[in-house]
Amino acid sequence: MEKRTKILATLGPASHSVEVIEGLIKAGANMFRLNFSHGSHEDHLKVLNNIRTAMKNLNTTVGVLQDISGPKVRIGDLKEPFELLRGDIITFLKDEIVGYKEADKKYVVSINYPDILDKIKVGEYIYLYDGTIRARVIETEDEVKAQIENHGILSSKKGVNFPNTVIDIDVITKKDEKDIAWGVENKVDYFAISFVQNAKDMQRARNLLGDYSGKLIAKIEKFDAVENIDEIIESSDGLMVARGDLGIEVPYYDVPTIQKMLIKKANSVGMPVITATQMLLSMTQNERATRAEISDVANAVLDGTDVVMLSEESAVGVDPINVVTTMSNIIAKTEDMYNYGKQTRFEHLDEFDKIQSAVTSLADDLGADGILALTSSGKSAFKMSRYRPKTPILAFTHKKRVLNGLNAIWGVEPIAIIKESQASKMFQKMLKELDKKALLNKNGLYIATVGYPVGMPGSTNTIKILTPSEIEYYLNFSAK
């Protein structure tokens, strides 16, 4: 079944071979995520090479997203796991220690970012073990003491969250700097920046890219990121609704409304948005998704997300290909009731918005088989996608890197590289590439867009309707 919403699949031990990656692409995966919270540069390079081998074998293109791990706050080592009960007192020291049980109902620990302890106030909450254990701060004078409010078992190196505290730490660690340099060297398409707090964090990441034109995705997983979302959007190329940590940082009942708000804001400016975490989590172990998970994916699609993401399900799950097939089927069926044609929903941000709005309206009104979009920077395809046309956007670019990056854009199918500069030869090349991929309906109708001067971003200024007779003419065209 055809779909317009894209799938981002995380690769891991269950899915990093060329054979499985090819199966994931055939099942509907459009992008692959390399999770730099785990693995070495050598391991990730092997997986990246496997992705590119699969692309070559299938004569297709997919995007690669490098997920930068960021400054995850964690408990230090413990002598042994603590069984914490309601009413127990846990003390956080600034010195690095091995955590221990001090007395009955009293425990002492350290964290890997001790400066955060100076920012905490009485009455604020600390969440341990990635949100499963809640503690309320009761003292902050010489050391931070908190009272446990629910039962849980805490072990070494587990995550810590501060949902009421602006911690203001550098979100790009020394490790991240090396990881981003690796991504630049190996030409990944997207960099996902973790624990973003404000625009300054994204600007810091942008500086690390240097002259490389990779796209930056801001992962929205902190409460202060939600508060600063407008400035973050201005400094980013895309958003990720990272519902894992976000669900700890904000009240659980706020997550759905925040998801919808983020997607709406991204849609309004034509920015890709990824919805992530626990979408089909039960399929990590099971053959079938739960009804709630199916509805979750469907609702993200109807909200307007560009991409839905798989994590454990495809990285370590029992059947990654089945998971992607399931997600593809949910998306395709949901898109039967999708609210297409949003040309009148958004303001035109510049004069080129008017052109792309007109192109998508024309294509839908004529019932075209496709919009052939030749784009130098990818910008015109982004702008067309913003209006959510029912007509597929078949994208051609002058650069492979631009083509790969379009895999994150709703409704856009990257097709091929175009080197020609003469209009007739460009139309011919686009049609022949579609024919080669068995995507061309020779008796159909297409809307083609190109720009002059060729290769200049934002120069789309020619719209041509290709009828069956013109398709035949261009397929057989021979320049004198």
C-alpha cells in the first residue's frame, strides 16, 4: 500500500545486516536511525556502509539520521541496588562516590552532573530510573535530600530527570563533538540533538557542522524546550517529539496536547517533524501490535507528523521487518481519511510559497499522477509538502545529499539526480527515470516544475503540464 507519512527505523543488533536493511526498505522504511548512545564509531560505520550497500542493491535512496546522545544525567555507581520505599530519604552528594545505604530508610548517592544540585529548590521533584521513582526535595542547604514517594528499585547508572528545574547545562558533550565530527566526515543526512533547551543549543550544534549542509533536528524532551519552542524552531531544520523523556519532564496528561502543538507549529512553517518513542513497543516481543499502539500511530498521522519512528521495535525486536510492515499498513489505511489540500490553511511565508501552493492546487484539481519537482536545495519540495497535496511529489535534485535528505518530508518520494540544464532534456530525464523505476503512467498527467537559473536555490519559476502526448514527445526527444 502506498503511504505519504515516512518511517524512521532504528538499526541495532536485530536489523543491521544488509539483508534485513533491504527487507526494511521494501517494507516501507524511508530513513534509518543510528543511536550514538550505544556502540563505537567503527560499529556505526559498518552499519552505515550496510545501509548504502542496500540502497545500491535496491537502486533507491533512504535518509540516515545520527541521534546524538547528549548529556544524559545518571546516578553514579551503587554498591548494590536499592529497594526504595515511600518515605525513604535519599541524599545527593556533589562528590563522586559509590552509593550506599547509610541507615534504615536512608541512602546516599551521587550524579554525573553535580553542578545541577546547586540549582534545585525545596519542593521540586527528582525522578529516578527514567521516571519510575519519584522523590520530592526536602532540603538543599549543604546537600540535597529528597523523600521517596513511591516504591521502586534503583541500580547503578540509571537516568535522572529534574522536571521542575532549569538545569542549563551544555547539551553538546565532548563525546558529542566527536560524534558530530564523525557524522560530518561520513555525510549523514540528519543530526538529532538531544535535550535541547533553547536556540543557543541548536546554534552550538550548527557551528560544529562547519560548512557541511546536514540538517539539524531538535529533540523536544525537556519542559524548558517546550517553553522555548518558537526560538528553537527558528534555529532548527526539524523537530522530534521525543516522548520518552518528555513524558517525565511534563505531566503525563500534557504529552498528547504538546505533541499536537509541536506538529502544528512545524507544519505551519513547512518543517519536518518526527513523532517518536513507544509507537509499537509491544512488537519488540510480540507478533502483533496492541489496539492502543495502532491508534497512537494513526493519530500521529492524522495530527500531521511527517515521520513516525521505531526504536527498540526495529533495533532489538524479534521481527523488525514485520514491525515496519505493520506500521506501513497502519499509515496507508489512516491516510484514506487524511485531511489533504491545506493550501488555504497557512500564510504564504514568501513569494515562492505562492508558486508551490498553486502547483499543489493545480495537481490536485487536475487529478495528476504526480508532481515532478526538480529542486536544487530541496526547498521547493519542502514547501509543496507543507500543503499536503493528495498528488505524490516526485523529487529530482542536482545533488545526492539533497535527494537523501528529502526522505524525511511528508509525501515526497526522492527519485533521481538530474545533471541536465536544458529544459527539454530535464523533462526527458525526469520521465525516463520514472519509467526506469516503473513509476510512470504514460497515459497519465503530470505537473513539472523547474527553475532558472538552473541550480540556484529558490528559483522555481516554470510550471508545465505534461499530457500523454507530451510525455511521449519528451521520452523520444532528441536535441539537435
